[in-house]
Amino acid sequence: MPPPTRLRRLTQLLLFLILLAIPAALCFARAGGGQSYSGGSHSSGSHSGGGGGDGGGAIYLIFQILRFCFVYPKVGIPILIVVAGGIFYVYRTGSSSYTASVIRRGGALADEQEQSALLAALRQTDPAFDQDAFLARVRVAFTKIQQAWCGQNLAAVRPFISDGVYERFTLQFDEQRAQGLRNQMDDLDIEDVETAGGYADTLFDVLNIRIEAAATDSMVSLKDGQRLSGSTTSVPFVEIWTFLRRRGAKTNADPAKPGLIEGNCPNCGGAIELNQNANCQYCGAILRSGQYDWVLAEITQDCEWQPGGQQRALPGIDALMQLDPGFNLQALEDRASVIFWRLATAERLANTKPLTKAALPDFLERYQADLTARKGPKGERVWQGDRAVGSVDTLGIILAPPPTPGQSAGSASAQSAAPDSSPVDLFDRALLEIRWSGTRFTADATGKIQRHEQSSVSHLLLVLARKPNAKTDTDEAISSAHCPTCGAPEGGGASGVCEFCGATLNDGHQSWALQDATSLNSPKALELLSDMRRSAPAAPAGISNENGDEIDNNQPAPQSPATTLAWMVKMTLADGHLDDKEREMLESYAAQYRIPADRLNQLIGAAQANTLDVPLPADETEARATLKAMARAALADGKISREEQSLLEAAGEHLGLSDRDVSLLLKRTQSELYADARQQLKSKRNGNGQ
């Protein structure tokens, strides 16, 4: 064994040689993983023969290190192991950071290209369209709608909101007035307005606008304006507002001729004074239809937003559009929104009258019996009020089976062949998911109303029905609370016919009518969803959306952060207990995706009260698809935090998957995202001629 002084010198020499070797190893790591994006061959041109010299030097150093370990194994081998571990750690960290960087850059590039393609397509048919000018108009619309909301008066904004939005606000106003209060938003500040996405279908151009704002939000008494509840300081919020306009409509570039948002008819320029049909009094244009100008069709909470969800190929949609070319998802979802709010009003009043023109007679009879029987433990009437809708999404279509030979769909002989007055098989059915939350209310025998603190969070399945031979009137596409025959508004009354023209509105011959409403967790819902998937033809691989982007139908459906969080909460509290570590993980996830703290508390409270109605995967295949959707969301920035992985592992455990299953799924998902992002970046480089 060498003397201590000599040993110390040899050790110092070994460390010096290793330090020289480390940069060579790291450079090799970068070149192997990222040479396609490093800018090319300038290094070989700068140093003649440099590549061979560097490689030879590294090999020589490694040889000397191994030789030292052979001569002095007791000292050299431990040091070699430690240093090799350090090199591996640095290499792995650098490789992981590089992978995350590629995924982030590729994702950002994909978003940029998608938005550029969207705006380019808009300008092809409307050369005067200007994104900045449109976003400025959205700011005006946002301010006007907030003022209308606080004043419980929609007259100033009625021309540029769809029937679904109008119905939502109107019925919420009715509920607020019944409680003697209204919402007050002070110090409203619009911090940012930007395009979040969009698409074009056969009927509409659709733009999704992300609005960041802040306000002091409170409830005040209608009697004296006294503050009853809410915040005392400004609270930020983010929403996605969906605007649509008929394809082919043109932007009026003349500032002297403003449009709907500014209070003028975009067709003739006249000041808007609405009649009962919401038409222009001068030229008769249907102002709320989107035929001439942009109309607000939907408001989605940011945490419920599912980017790209509208462009997925949904079961049965293509088949229905072949039979009804005018069919449109936005119009269907607008109708579903109208029906949902009438359903909520019927529950609040314990009377199906608000639904008579929008639901099949079978449903009205069953639902009235349910409302009559619905009582609390002391005989009090119970309902869910103060509802808030997170989103309305179409899940798919179940087409009615073709008629037998010699029998047309919906014919009298077909009706008599079925035992019910409105048998299921005689209708095309649309399945829609409504994500909403509410608060428990009760009314005693004297009619005294009490609001409770107990919250519920629900995923509701609406089943809308329409006769197979029905056709969409594209001129009335988002006039979903108006008679499709004469255009008059669907007023009250105890019958299902239009008070103006006598047309039957609730039999499914013209409009979609409510056939059923059930929890997305119920056996009935699961059976319907299974029928939908089984009956729909498989979508062909490699199809493209209207923007020319290929749709991958093998990818799991996108999932909103709020839905993911709700699942996490439900699984975490499955044993009825929430410890500090679990709460910390949930809070970390909520903060990362900017889900308000009160939303998380609402979910936890609903789970503890067993009123968190969130659908869980039906089998292992669906469980894996669900986790993959969650993993793709978590890996959007290229890496996954320890808290996210812990939550995914907890979810996997509840779904029957091991931590190893989850780890493998994460690695596979990251590899897929990396490959997609790398292809995006490579395509851009090639497109720029680099």
C-alpha cells in the first residue's frame, strides 16, 4: 500500500482527472439528446479535427481512471462509484430538463400554430377581421354583461347573448329575487383578455376567449342594499367566454356602423329596440342568431375548461350530420343549457310547469311524481339552489334504429308498435354532461325558506330526444328558447304548444326535448353510455378537424383540472378521513391549476357529506384511460411534481393499479408527449428552411 502522502497525491490526481472527464461526458449527453435542435454543424467547422480529439481525450482519461482503480482498488473503486453516480445524476437531471424543455416548447408552438391557423381561416372569409379589435369588443361586452347581471336587467345585452345564456341569467334572477337579494360586483378590473382557442364547423366560427378579471363580489339585500355575504376585498377570477358567428359573416370595418355589442343592428345599422321575437324592428334580422355578428353562447369556468375538447370526434355525430347537415354542437348545448335551468326552476318550485315546452310528456309525469315525493326527514321540501354551472359538454349521439321495411321513422304504425307513448327507440338521443354545484335549501309547511351550508357537486347526464326525420333550421340555430315554427319565445303555460302558432314543442318533432336526467354515476347513465359507444361506428383513423389538424381518436378525452381535483378528493376521502399531508397535496394541485381555495373546500365538504357526485371509471380499461388523461394534463409542462405523482398513485390505488403501473404510464405518456413536441419543433425548423 502506498504511503499516505503518495496516496493523497494520487487521490487528488484522480479527482482532477475525473473533473476533466465530467464536461466531456456532459457534452456527449447534450449532443446525443438534442443535436437536432442545437443549430447544426458550426462546432465541426470551427475546430479542425476537434471532434476526434475530444473523443480521444475522454477515452484516454477513462483509461487512466480504470488503470488507477486496478492499481489501487481500495481507494479508486469507491471514489469511482461515487463519481460515476454523480455523473449519472447530472446526466439524468440534464436529460430530464431537456425533455421537459422540448415538451414545453413543442406545446407552446402547437398552441401558437393552432391559433395562427384559426385566425388565418377567419381572415380568408372575412379579410377585415382584426383580433385586437375583436378582443376590445369583448371587453365592452364583458363590462356590459356584468352591469346587467348586477342590475338584474338583460335588456341592454339581450341582442348578443344566446338563448341558453339568457335563460341561465333570467332564472337565476328569479331565484335571487325570491330570496330578496342580488349580486353586486364592485371595483371590476379586467386584467387580461386573450384568445384561448376556437374552431370552425359547418355552421359557425367559434372563438373561445379567456378573461382574467378581479372584483369585490358580494350579495346585497334588494330592500336596502345592505351587504349580506361575500368578499370584502377584490378577488381574481378567470372564465372562458365562447362567442360564435355564422360562417361567411363579415366584419363591418366602418366605425360609424357598430354592431350588436354596441347596441346596433349589424345588418341595417339601426339602433336596437327588441320585439318579442328579439328581431330588429327595422329590417327583421334575427339578432341573437349569430347570422350577422358575434354572439356570446357559453360561459365556462377556467378550472372546468377542456382545451381541444370541442374538436374530438364524438360517437354518432358524423352519422347524424349525414342525416341532418345543419346539426350543430353549439346549438345542441345551448338547448341543453336552457333545459337545465328550467329543470332547476322546476325543482325549486316543485312544479314541472317551467319544463312543459321542453320535455317529453313521459318525463314530465315521472318528474312531477318525484318532486311531490321528495321530502326531508321532517317532511320539509328539499331542493338544490344557488346553482352554478361549470360546463355543458356533448358526450355523443345514439341514433334510432332504421325503420323496418315499409315503415318510416316516426310513423303512426311505428308509434302503435311500441307499448309506450314515446318509446325510446323512436328517437335519436343526445347525451350531454352538465357539471354543476349547488346549495341545499328547505321549505317548511308554512313556506318559510332556509338556506343551508351543505353543498353538492354533481355531474348530471341529460338525455335529449328528437325524431329521426327532424331537421335543424340553421336560421334558428341558437334560438333554443324560441318556437322553431314561428320564432316566438317559449312562454309559460301548462301545455306543450306554442301560444302564438299552436305548434307542438315538446314531442321531439322539431326541437330536442328532455327525455331523462340522471346522475352520470347511475346505472342508467352507465348503460346509456355503453349503448352509445357500442352503437356508434368506429371513427376512421387519421381524420382531420376543420382546421386541418389530425384528430387522434385513440387519445383519452381531455379532462378539466376541476374534474381531476374532484376525483382526487373523492378517492382521498373514500375512507372518510383527510389528513394534513393529503390536504397539502390537494391544495398544491389546486394552486398549480389556479382552482380557487373555496372550490376545493366545497369539494371536500361535499365529499364529507356524501354529495360529491363525480363519475368514476367503470373498468380497468377506462381507469387507465382516465389516468392517462390526468397524466397528460400533469405533464403539459414536461415534468411532474412530487405532489402530482403522489395524487396519481393514490388515484391508481383506488382504481386497482399499482404504483409501478402508474410510473410506467407516466413514462410512456411523457415519451409520447416528447415525440409529439419534437416533431412539432422539427416541422417548424424544416418549414423555415433551416
